[in-house]
Amino acid sequence: MEIIIRSGNLNDIPFISRLLKAYLDFSLSPLRRYLTHEIEKCRSEFCNELKKRLEEKTLISFIAEEKESHSFLGFCLVEDVRDSVTGEDEIYVNNIAVEESAMGKRVSNKLLKRVEEYAIERGIPVVTGDITVANRRSMLFAMRYFNYKPEKVVLLKYLE
């Protein structure tokens, strides 16, 4: 199977939304005491915000698909941000998601390589992203295969 990465367009929103809804739990901390209806509301609002930002082009998407069949395999969302201290531009990886059937086929590798190429094309020397500690597999992937370094850890404690 040959995988291609292309720039996303508005026609990709249903695919991205479907996959995001399925994988949004990876971005939710297991330490938080979320109620089921709060998670469902978050999913819905997140997908609505995603559509709006893709339409406004404040969020960029890259789509992984199988070359011959054009079947969707995964996507990556990125946005331009500024470092809060230096004011320098950075590319922020908002989300990466891969179809379960495409796991182990190097789709994430190809998507992240495309993000780095995009940053280089734009002359932006830094790529950042957030990963919850519950998503250890993704964290290790980014550190091991792409040499990303953990920058900060957010601590949480419930005061009972």
C-alpha cells in the first residue's frame, strides 16, 4: 500500500470530525472527573470549532490516504502560534489521528514528516504539540522516532 500525504480541504471535514470524535478520549486526562455528557458536549463543540477554523484557514490539515483508492487513513491538524517569551513563530501540532485499520503502517510517521517539511518551507524552526501522559504510546513515538523533547508537565491534584 502506497500512502500519500496531501493538503486537506473543506471536503475532508466529515472524515476529520468522525475520526476526531472516535479519538478525542486520547486528549482527555484520565485524572479528570469528567461526566459522560460533558465529554459528549466537548466532542460536539470541538468538531464545530474545527470546522469553523478550517473554513477560516486558521487551522491547516494534512490528509493521509491510500494512493490508488484514495481511502482516508489519517490526518494531522497544525496551526501557527507564537512563543510567549520570544514572540517567534512556531508550528503547533493540534492533533494527529490514524484509522485503526491503518495502525502500524507508518501513517503517523508520514504525517509528522509532512508537518516538519511544512515548517521548513515556511522558515519556521520549531514544531510543538501537546500529548496527555495517558497517551504514552504517542509520546514515545514522537520522542523516539522524531527526537522531540518533553518541555513541560502539568500537575493536577483534587482538593477534597
